[in-house]
Amino acid sequence: MLAHKEDSYAYDIPAPVPAPQIEIPQEPLRRRELNTNLRNCLRAIFFLIALGAMVVTLLGGIGAKNGYTLLETQQTAEQLEQENERLKIEIAQLKSPSRIEAIAVQELHMQIPQKMYFSHEGE
């Protein structure tokens, strides 16, 4: 007896089972949206605080610079006032009659009159 050759072997392999459809609840997506919104708000707050800190720092630096400039200007004004007072004293000394008389006698060889006569006209 001749054996019969079988081309296909029958194995007991079950048919593939489709994967069950799992419904993802919408709540985790809402949490994710809330987390994203919260993160965005916190980022905005952080950047606003950082910007405010930079503005405060810059304004403090400008104020300090203006303070130093004011102090320097006040010192310069005080020095100029002292120099002005010194020059007024020097002008008064240069205008003094005794100095003018000394220059007239010593340098210009002028003489001081011995007798002075004043005329008085009658009315």
C-alpha cells in the first residue's frame, strides 16, 4: 500500500484574536490639560517676577549713579564757592588804597603831597 503524502499539515493553531478595544477615559487628558495650563501660568509668573527683579536692579543702579553724580556736583559747587570767596578777598586786597599808594610811590616814583588844600566855594 502506498502511503498518501499530505501537502499541508493541519496544526491546531487558533485564529488570531483581535485586541480588545480599551477606552481611555477622558479624565487623564483633562489632568494633562490642567497640568499644561498650570505650567504655562507658573512660567508666566516666573518670567514676570524675573523681569520685575531686573527692572528693580536697573532702577537701583541708575539711582545710585545719579546719587554719585549729585554728590560730585555738590562737591564741585562747594569748591567753586570757596574759590569765589578767595577771589573776592584777593580783589578787595588789590583795590585797597594802601596797596595803590605803595605801587604809586615805589614803582611809578610818585610823591605823596605834603599839604593838601581844599577849596570851598561859598554859596
